[in-house]
Amino acid sequence: MLRFIRLLGGALGVILAIALMGLDVTSSTLLDPSLEGRLTLLAWIAAWGVVGFVIAPYLTIVPARWILRAVTDMSTDEFVAAVLGLLVGLLMGFLLGLPLTSLPDPAGWLMPIGVSVVLALGMMGLTVAKRDDLRSALISLGLRRHPASGEEPPPPPEPVTYLDTSAIIDGRIVDVVAAGFLSGLLVVPRFVLGELQHIADDSHPGRRNRGRRGLDVLAVLQKDHRIGIEIVSEDEPGVSTVDSKLVALAQKRDAAILTTDYNLNRVAQLQGVRVMNLNQLANALKPSFLPGEALRVKVVQEGKEPGQGVAFLDDGTMVVVEGGGRHIEGELDVTVTRILQTVAGRMIFAEMAGSS
């Protein structure tokens, strides 16, 4: 299709070049029968053919794609209001432009066209912006039925969440869905699926296993009736990275992004996109402790500082025990002294009970 449009544009450019040859400005030089005149004529026609070949898509396909994308993003109320406003604006432009046709040329045909375009676009924007007020006015005039008091309102649209490759590979999303903490529609763009498949085909065993686990996670989610999952062909041709594509698509659909990637989390939040980070969810679900609370832990290794011992709670939280380095593989009663929240998670500092 693109090639056909370009060829058609080139042909129109050649026709335009031939048509311009009839003007007095160009005929004196282009119709010269000498060799130099013939070469100039060929260069003139070729130049216009190239111009038509290059700019034809930007005058046809690109505007058509923009209009189609804009209409797709509009709601039904916005579309109806835009069409009505356009018709009203064109009618007003026609009526106001009739007296202007009596003006001398070129104002006699330029002014009516300009008035019609300005009024059509202005009325279209005005009706879209005031569509709620227009709906209320139609109900007040009896031209539209008022919703019955007992009529149930339409159900709200289900939330849409785009899945990042890191969240799929992580695998915890299956448990989150099974626990009922995630609902709506999960969307996996094909460029994310392609990245996942590329990881699954990697020569490194670790990356290959992670990629295959991600594919298995998607297969499990597709069979889960508690969630809807959709693989779409949506893309952003002008964007290079996967993270930027996800942010752009989420902005268009007012959707969220599910990820474990810290950088994607920050970039998306800076652009106003809601992010659901599995690591933050896991940290939020960990039990909270206050200084002075008692714990019983098993010291498994020495800490970085002399005399420190390191233990881990059942949820993976690290507990640094002052003086616990002498009790490796032993269970100790400890008292929490302070809690440190880091990007990687939470660390608890404690001392052995009765040591203070």
C-alpha cells in the first residue's frame, strides 16, 4: 500500500510539473529546444516526481493514521459530540460565507472557506468540551430520556494492567492472582512476548531458564479463570526501548504497569503512569516490628562488622544481631533495636536479650 501511494504521488508530481510548464514564468526556459533546455526539462520533471514520491505518504497515510488513532481513543459521547459540532459548524460557515462570495477574487472564495474551517473546528471542540452540559440540556428539554431512578448504572470498565517482562519472569504474579489481589485484564504486548522468547532462546543456561519460566507463567495465567489475559499487537513505532513502549501504551489506555524493574518504576511514575511493583507489595506484606519487640531467630552466618551475626525471618527479612557472631547455628532470643528500610528491602537490627 505504501509503495502504491508513493508511485501515485510520483505520477502526480510529474503531471504537476507538466501542468506548470504552461505558465509564462517557466515556459521560456523549459521549452527551449536546445540540449541544455531538454536537460533542464528532464530535471524539472524528475524533481517534481521525486517530491511527489517522498511527500505523498505524509499527505495521505500519516494523517489518516493520526485521525484513526484519535477517533479510536475517543469515547462514544466524545465522538457523537464531535460529529454534531462539525455539522453545526459547517452549516454556520455556509450561511455566513454566502455574503462573502460577492467580494472580489481571491477573497471571494478564500474567505468563505476560511470561515467554514474555523467555525467547524471551533464548534467541534466546543461540543466535545461541553458534552455533559449538552446532555443535561437535552434531558431538560425532553429530547432525551432521563435514566430511571431504579435503573442500575453501567458497570465500571475493568482495570487494564500491562505486564512487564520482569514481572512475568518473577513468577509471583501467579500467587497474587490466586490470592485475589489482582483483577481486570492483563495485557501482554507482542514486543514483550518477543523479548521473553529471546531470553528463553539465550545460550546462557540461567537466562534461558528464566525465559522459559516466564513462558510457563503466561501459560498458567491463560488457564486461570479469575483473570483475563490478552496478547495484543499494540506498538509504538517511534519508540525504541521496551520500557518506553510500555509507558506510552499505558498512558494511552489509562492503564497500570506491573513490574519488578526499579528503573521502569521510577520512569513510569515521573510520567504519571500508575505502577504496581511486586517487590513493594512483598515488602508491604512483611510483618512490622517496633523497637523493643522480642524475636527468636537462628543465626546462620557472621555479619560484616566484628561480632555481628546474621539471621533471616521466614519472609526473608535480614536480622543483624549484635554479638551474635559467637552463636552461629544457634537460636537466640533477641530484642529489636532499629529497622532500616532500603531499596532492596528491610533490615532489622537487634541485640541479644538481656545484653543491655
